[in-house]
Amino acid sequence: MGRTVAEMGSGNQPLDMIIMKKGADDVLVMANTNRPVFKVKFKDIEAYQGKLTTPIGESYATGGVGFVSLPVMNVVQLDKLDETKMLLVQRKTNGDLDLFSNDRSL
């Protein structure tokens, strides 16, 4: 049986997920409906002993496994370019879609 290990913000839904490398660590990179792209280390998920069974008390607050918000918003699709670089499709404020790669390591 599974367990909830992270709350990543009220009203937020995952759009796309990929697995990348950060040094020796595998990380989950996730694009979301109304948050920046998130990065979560798999070893942090594995090490987390708790479970979330009640709602987070404050609106839009997070809980459980820690994650890092990457400095990019409105990403609708992710793909791996190689083990450490990714391609992103981002919706701009005018509605256009831009395709770009991250220019630095995660």
C-alpha cells in the first residue's frame, strides 16, 4: 500500500515528470500547473519515515519530503536531453510556446 509523502501546494497538479542525475543522485523533476518546476531527490523520498494523513493547515503551504523550486514557471512538458540536461516547453504570457534546454546542471 502506498503513502502520501509530500504536499507540494494546494491547487497544484503535476503536468510532466522525468528522472535526471545530480551528481550521484537520481532526482525527480516535475512540471506543475501553477508552481515552478520542482526537483526532489529520490534518496529523500526513500528516507522519509512519515506519511501525510491530514490536510496541510495553511493554504498553499507544503509538507512532507523537501523539494527545490527551480527558477522556471509555466512549463508544460519536460524531456531528457541527456542524464543532466533537459528540454522544456514553456508557455509564455502571450500564449506562445518556447522550447529550450537548461543551460546549467540541476
